[in-house]
Amino acid sequence: MITGVLLDISGVLHEGDKAVPGAAEAVQRLHAAGLPVRFLTNSTRRSKRRLIEELAAFGIGVAPDEVFTPVAAARAWLDENGHVPHLLIHPGLEEDFADCGTEGPVAVVVGDAADRFSYQNMNNAFRALQDGAPFLALAANRVFRDKDGLLSLDAGPFVHALEYASGTKPILFGKPEADFFRATVASMGCDPALAVMIGDDAESDVAGALAAGIGLGILVRTGKYRDGDEDRVDPRPSAVVADVGEAVDLILSERG
Amino acid sequence: MITGVLLDISGVLHEGDKAVPGAAEAVQRLHAAGLPVRFLTNSTRRSKRRLIEELAAFGIGVAPDEVFTPVAAARAWLDENGHVPHLLIHPGLEEDFADCGTEGPVAVVVGDAADRFSYQNMNNAFRALQDGAPFLALAANRVFRDKDGLLSLDAGPFVHALEYASGTKPILFGKPEADFFRATVASMGCDPALAVMIGDDAESDVAGALAAGIGLGILVRTGKYRDGDEDRVDPRPSAVVADVGEAVDLILSERG
């Protein structure tokens, strides 16, 4: 008996600037069935405000409390540890760090910075790590499905490069970190074993959620999904379905 | 009885645009003793022609046949396998690839591209690898001592990032590849066990040479050397000395 639903956003609800057909209806059907829903994303190219605007444009109305990004957890880490961020992030994410402190030791914060992953910016981040700065990675996904339909480099390869060069291990905040899934489930007041995660990334979304104790992990064949992804991860997905609409069919049919 | 000498260039003969004191005399003393010398470098920011000009400016006269860079081996691989290079290299290295073929499948070639390590260039290289292109890494050093005296990112972190994203293992051509050391020693007609390598990189120069069967590996405390480097590598250097002058003292004293 499922009592809460976690939804990845990019690749599940939309592919680039196109909604996945049936995505808005799928979310409405979950709401109509009285199931709490949380949206959790490792996308770090846009602020939370912009993310909610984009979902609204796809016909999906979402409250700020229903959206979980790695930024809040990273912000909490900075505040608790009294660090000022050295940001290597996308311009679209800057507003989420606008009111950070300006006094204190530096911590390097890396997101999917896209064109800001220049040699100079990478080298500056490396040098801050060499000087002993802690290393916060908002996410470490390898790739994402880009607007042109092809895969593009996500934050992960650059996080990996900085770790390799500096020897500093990153503190990770997004999926597949167990704490990220658990905090999201806790916000629904729901037993993790009775929650389900729906995602297009077999490793980070689905295997990550199952490893964190989420009861079910459903892999959709949209977004970055490639044939056979389910055979390359451990634990394997509970189910593999065509898209989020079919995932919701499965969840609602299990409720009887 | 040493019968051939391998010398790293950057950090051993010069630091940035300054010669290491006594470097030119050290090379002259080797020549005067009748010892063949080869210069081998993983630096991929300049062409072989420019490298020889820079050594000449430091008072070190070197013939083209005495200089070994990873480019020749990579060029040979491209020719043998009938591939055209997709280059992610420094503008200063382009002339060494100027006369490559233009017909055939693509192979991605990565050197220390410096400012050309932009997100777009990295993503284009990644996409070529996704399409099945072989991956040639001219070198994979983590860092180098930059002109401002601080460490900067070398090719290694970016090679690592592309491998992590694509899952394609790079074919390496520079130090510490055993083939690179062996080809250089072979050009002197010298038994590897009777050759010595002098370098400032405990891992890539010295441990790499010893692992490739070079008889002696001498670590100098110039260039990128940091206290205790000799304790962090296996096999350990045969000797650790102040600079290339002292290394040559040691070699000539062993000859009696």
C-alpha cells in the first residue's frame, strides 16, 4: 500500500522544453487519489522559483514545499559550519545563494555550471580546494538529455575532475544520497517503505532510492533512459514502464 | 654502469620561464662524458619545434631526434588505425597535427588544452566518445607548477572527467606509460637496466620509469616536487637530490 510518491522532474515530467505526454494528468490523478507527492531534482541550472514556473507552464501546479533540490541542504551545511560559498554554478541558480553570508572560511560549491565550467573557473575552484576549502557537490550526475535530444555533460564529470586533481572528497547533497531521499519522504510524514520513487535515471533515481530504503523504485523509459539501463544497476528497479502515466497506473492499481 | 640518460624537461631544466640554475652545464657534462641523452616530456602546450627553441633559449642545444613527446606515438596510432583526430589540445600544439589525414573515423585526442577546456569543447569530445570514437590521451598528469608559482590543472582531471562521463577508457601515450619510456631508451640503443631517468614527478617520471624497467630513477627537489613525495610512491626513487646538477654529479661519480 503506497502512501507517498516521489517524482523526478527532468526526463520524467518533461524532456527539454516539451512536457512528457500525459505528465500533468498523471500528477492530477495522484492528487485526486489523495496521495502526497514530492518533486525532487538534481537539476541545478535554474532556481527553485524558476523550476516551479516551468512546471506551471507544463500544466503542473506545485507548491514550494513540494519541491526538493540539493540547494537547501547545501545552504544548511554552509550556515551550520559558518562557511562562505565559492560558487561554481549556473547563473540561473545564483538567486538561491543570494543571501549567503560573506564572512568566514570558504567552501567550494559546484553545481551543473554549464558554460561556466571554463578552465579558469575550474582552476580557481581547484586552488581553493588545495588551500583546504571543503568541497560541496550539489549533484554528481554523469549526463542529462539536452534540449537538442542528445546527452550532455552534467556536473558529475567536473566534480570528479576536481576530486581527482585535489584529492578532496566531495560532500554530496542531491540524489542518490540517502539523506536527500529520506528528508523528502519525511516531509510527507510517510514510512519510506511505503513510498515509491519514479525516475528516468536507473542509477541515481531508482537504485539510489531503493538503497535509501524507499519501498518501490519505478524506472520510466523517457528522458535519459537507454535500453538495458535496468540491467546495469543494483538494486534493480521494482518495475520498468513506458512513462510517468503508466507508472501512475501501476501505483493506483496496487492501491486497488 | 649508466649508458644512457632520460631527462624530464619542465621542472627539471626550467621552472616556468626560468632555467633551473646549472641545468645547461649539467646537460653539457653528460654530453662531454659521451653519454647519450634523451629529453621526454608530457607537456602538451607547445609544439616540438617551440620546445626546442625554448631549450635553446636556456642554453641547452637539442636535436629533434633527442626529444620525445606523446604526440609522435599518438600520431603513429592514428596512422596505423586510419583515424582522423578530433582535437581537444592547446593551440600551441596544433602544428604537430597539421598534416593528419582528413578521411576516416574519428578518434578523440586530448592534451593539456588549458583555456580550450571549455564546457562546449568538453561536451563535443564527450559526444564523439558516445558515438564510439576511440579516446587517445596525450598525457594524464594531475597538476603542474604554473608560471605564477602555484599548481594548476593539467590534462589528467579533464581526461578523467571524459572517461567518467562516457565510460570509454583512454589509451595513454605519455609518461608513465612503459611503452613511452621503452621507445625513448630504444632510440639510444641502450639496455633499459643501464639507463637512468631524472624527473620532478615522483609518480609519473620516477616510479613510472622504474616500473617500466629503467635501472635508476632520480627524483629532483625542483619543479612540482613537494616534501615527502618520495614516500608516496612505489617503487621509491633510487635517489632524491637537490636538482639536475646534483643528479649528474651522482651519475658521473658512479661511472668513476
